[in-house]
Amino acid sequence: MEEYEGIAILTTNLGNNMDDAFVRRLRFIIEFPFPKEKERRQIWEKIFPDSTPRSPDLDLEFMARRFEIAGGNIRNIALAAAFLAAAEGVNVSMSHLIRAIRREYQKMGKVLMEEELGNYSGK
């Protein structure tokens, strides 16, 4: 690492797992905090292209309030929901978002509690 003369950009979600000796060799470290509820709401509002057919039942306020996740996870959920809706030939709805968030939580190794889904749990 000391001999490399170019620019390297390293990213991780597990900064606490990095070795101290390795971190000392990094010239700059920029931390990007998790978005707060207001910022998550803005991400949710802008994540779908205008041409995406959306159901009026989309409760993006609920998604922003309930799920403390990063923008990349929001993007994954929105994309998965859009594919689910397209496969059914319908508009993106809350049921698609809930199915997609279940998948995303599984990928992240997190447990999604039914209580977190409120009225959208499907039970």
C-alpha cells in the first residue's frame, strides 16, 4: 500500500472491523452517516423515475419512518418492487415494497419483525 502511487477509493459498511494499522495508512477517511428520517423520505420520493407506474397506496412516509436503512438499500428495494410489479403487469404498490424489503433484510442478514410492518404485515 505504501508503494502504490495512484488514487484508491475504498468503501466499507464495516469500518469498525478494519485493522488499526491499516487505517493509519489511509490519508483521508470520509464517513457518510445513515440518512435520518427526513433524508430517507427524500430518497424514497425521488427513487422512482416519473414514468414508473405507481399505485396511490404507496406510503413512502411509512417506509422512511419505519426502516432505518441506507440509500443503497432503498434503491435495491425500489428496484425489486418495480420488477415484482412489472412481472405481474400492475403498478408498484405497498405489497411489492413489503415483499422487496423482506428480501433486502434477508440479504442484509437482518430480521424483519412483523410489528415493523404495521398495517402492511399482511396478517
